[in-house]
Amino acid sequence: MLVRRDADEIREIRPRAALAALVVVCAMLGLVVRLYQLQILRGNDYVAQSVQNFRKSLFVPADRGSLLDRNGKTLVDNRPSFDVYMTPAYCKGKEKEEVMTKLAVYLQMTPEDVEQMRLAYQKSWLKDRLERFKPFLVEVDIPRDQVDVLEAHHSELTCVDLIPTPHRNYRVGPSLGHVIGYMSEVSPDEIESSQNDEDDYSYRRGQSIGRGGLERRWERELRGKDGKENIAVDAKGRHLGKEIDELLIPEGERRIEATPGNSLVLSLDARLQEAADTAFPGRAGAVVVMEAKTGFIRALVSRPSFDPNKMSMRISRTELAKLTGDPLKPMLNRVMTENYHPGSTFKVVTSLAALEKGAISTQSSIFCGGGYTMGNHRWRCDKPTGHGALNLKSALQYSCDVFYYAAGDRVGIDAISDMAHRLGYGQPTGLDLGREISGIIPNSSTINPATGSLRAHAINASIGQGEINVTPLQQAVAYAAIANGGTVWKPQIIQRIEAPDGKVLREFKPEPDVNNGHEGKLGVKPEYLSAVRAGLVAVVNEPGGTGYRSRLPDVRFAGKTGTAQVMKLGQKQNLKSEQTQYFSRDHAWFASFAPAEDPEIVVVVLNEHGGWGAEAAAPVASKIIKAWSDIKKLDEAKSMARAEQ
């Protein structure tokens, strides 16, 4: 009986032992899996977190590269300032609320700013544990008195850091707003897309990035690389001192210096830029001053503009709404992202097309009786009584519409379109400032027959009306080609890129505009260009010329006035009374080059809703050319004085 009982007990014990062994084995497997997760799969994360528990990383911002004019005058540099950052890991629970309340008072934060601070904190806290140790931006570029307040209360704000940060100093203000652009905080999408950058140019929260103009286009060259400073801290984020830094942090990791960005030397002349900005009287419009023989830009004005200094701060929603809601659109770069009917400035295109096709000769005449009739429609001349018999030179001089109606009718829309494209119209010029529109140059394949016959379109296009639309920059490129004998230049505004030590990294040479379909060459006979130039000289320098009142006594220049119709009379009547005075006016153009005999610069003026080109644009160009001549004489005198020393 005893043997049987022992056997029964043994049979009962074995399953329990096996179950216990299985439990032990499962526990061991679970422990192994957990250790694998902790040490292998997430080992680096926990090591990083353990390091962060005693180490605080503060970035050392890099100086952004400067922008200089052709003579070395600083247009944009950096000024010392302070940004405020908070590290969530050192500021939790009740302490977080106390710190945020104090910051709101000390920094005089708006409710909108406080809400942004809370959202940024929440995002950091919820993302992952390592993100909590990364500082986020609270306020940018705080005034000196607020710096003093935060430093005085530093012991209460151990999770808050004042980071010395260079901020952009735009010395030229609104004058070059569209050219230079501005800075603003990098967006979450931009941060994410930069994380895989092979050259380690990733962004972090709170950093600024270029917006528009040169700041955006040359972001990589200008930006530089931030450095880093690591310090030992306690659980509250308080610095434990340099001695502890030396004990806990390897020497090579304590401070990594920032690498400054490269500088851009522009082709702009700050003196001429100021003269152009001062000379332009319009509420809206553009001025382009370009070297006729190279395509380098010497001055560029787009009005209205914006102040990059204000835009580069945390602009309020109210201020931004005011800018974007302005009917004059101050954020629009009128030089290259807006197009207009060119009016009579386009007559040079019709002239060259008609000469090349044999529709007219340099000496043939066309009679102007005050209008031009095709079928049952009559196009009027600006002189109702007519100009009489005119040749090419006098037709340009007096800006006779009938001469060009006839020339355009003879040569056709496709010949006008082809010549326009060869001169650089109808496609982006390639100026490296960001987005650029193409304008509109119609031809027989793009015109809707329902809008009129091809003959009617050619007649309208002959004087720069109808569907023709061009940018001020395209006008400068075209007139430069006429002035220099037939080379269509790609406009450029960067002369060279320099390293922080002044070493030239890249120098830009003149480039023909190969997008014109003829490898940058106009391909027009020299005698045709000479005949057109003679007419443009007469416009300014001979009595009766539409630009005669803007001539200069000591600089002989050439040009063409233009008055571009904005709307039909019936449309003007539908405008509100407060709009009629300004928005119903025609656009005033003047395209010119100087000196007339050996052109060096091209000056194009568009006075939006300015009225007559002879009154609202030609005098502006005359003042700019006078300023250019004076500057040139001054520089030559200085050069001679240095040579004699």
C-alpha cells in the first residue's frame, strides 16, 4: 500500500514540476526578449537619454554670410541679439506652469505668443523622451531690457536659456526687399525634409530660413553650420560648473565651434540703387538698371515693397494680414513676377520684324492720316489729325501708331512673335532671384479665332497691346540686345561668392541667354539695329520726340516712351469712385540706354497707373542716367587720383 501511495504521489508531482519548469523557462525567455529590446533594439535611445540626464546641449548659432554691393559696401550683415529657449525635460508639472507664467510677464508676451509656447511644449513632451531634452524657441530677438530681466531671474528659470544669436541686419530697408528677401522660422515640414540631407544641413526647431529673393535662393551658401556646447547639469537643468564639465564630458565634445556662411558680392551699386529709388515717384511700379554689354544688374526697384527687418521678426497676424490684403500687393516683385502691356516700347520689335521680312525698309515711308482701317474697324492714332508721311526713324521719334498698324498688318503675328522671342520676351530671363513669369507673346497657334482675326491680333500686337504682356526685366534684356548690337544676355545679380576669410570661391561671368532660341544671338542685320537705334536717339534728342523734354545736356541717351492701356472706357465707368482716380490710369513706360553712341547701361522704368510714359516714366530714367554718369565720373576721378599717388 505504501509503495502504491508513493507512486501516486510521484505521478502528481511530475506535472507540477513540469509546469513550474515551463514557467521558469517562459520567464527567462521574457527576460531575454526584454533585455534584447532594451540593449539591442533601443539601447542607443536609452544611452542617449542617460547622457541627457546630466548633459545639456546648447547650440552655437553660425554667422550668416553677408551681402555686399559691387564696391564692397555692406547691404546685409548680422547684429548680436538673444533668443529665448525652453527645455521641457527640466521643467515639468507645476513648475512648468510657474515658468510659463513668469515668462509671459517678463517677456510681455501676447496671448498668441503664450499659446504658441504651450503648443510647442506639448509637442515636445508627447513626441518622445529624447525630444524633451531638445530646447524649443520661445521668443526671438528680445530687447536688451528683457535680457536683463531674464538674467536677474535666472535661478527661477533653470529650464530657460538665453542663446546669443546673430540676427539679420538689413541696412537698405524696403528699397531692396524683393531682391534680398527676408528670414523666418523654419516650418515642421522643412525640418522633416531636411533630416536626410547628405551634407548635414538639417534644420532644428527655432532656426531661421531664407524666404524669397537672395536669402532663399542662396540659403545653402549663406547659412553656415551651427556649432554646439555641452555642459553638465543637475536634474533641474542647472549648470554644475566647468570642473564637472571637464570630469563628465570629453574635451572634444564640450564645444564645437560654428562655421560661418559664405558672403555674396552683388553687381548692384548701392549709390545707384538709392538714386533709382529716390527718382521713382510712383505708388507702384519697377525700375531695372542693367549693364548693356554684360547683363549684370546695377539697380532694381519694385514698389511697393516691404521692410525685411520687420518681416524677419515674428510678424503678427494683424501686420501680415495688412500686407497681404493691400490692393497694391507689396509682396509682389513687379520686376519679374508681374507682366503688363508694353505699349509703344514694343514698337522696336515690330520694327525689326518688318525690316527682316521686307515689309518695310529703313527709308520707306507710310502715310498716317490719323487712323488705320481694316474691314469695318478703324484703329486710331494718338494724333487724330495724323502725322503725314513717316519713315522708320520719324515713326519711332513721334511714336506714330498708324505706321506700326500698317507694318504689323503686313508682316503678320508670327513674325512679330518670333522676333519677340529672339529678344527674350515670352520666356523667363533666368535671373536667379526665384520665381519668374514668362509673360505672353501670342502667335497663330495660340490665338483663339473667336477673339478676332489674325490680322487684327497682329495690328494690336504691333503697338504692344492686345494679348502682349511683358515684364520690366524682359524689357531690359530686349533693349540691351538692341543697344549692344545683338547679344541677348542672361541678367545676373551675383558677381562672386566669397568665403568668410575673403577667398573667392566662385566668380560669375556674363552669360548669353541661350533660351531665346538662337544661342543668345539676335541674328538681325547690323543695319536694321542701327536704324532702330537712330529712331530711339531721335525720341530723346530731336525736337518733337516723345522723350525730348527728358534729354540731358551732358549725356546723350536713347529711349522709347510707352503708354499701355489698362482698360476700356466702359470698364473704367464700372469702377468705384475711390478707385477711378488711380486704378483706371494707363501704365507709363520708358525703356532707354546710355550713352547713345556706345551704350553701357539700360534703364527701364514702369510707373504703374502713372499715365503718359513721356510724363511719368521718361523723366525718372533721365534722373537715373544722370546719377549713373555722375557716379562714373566720381569713380574715374578717384581712380586717377590713386594712380597718381
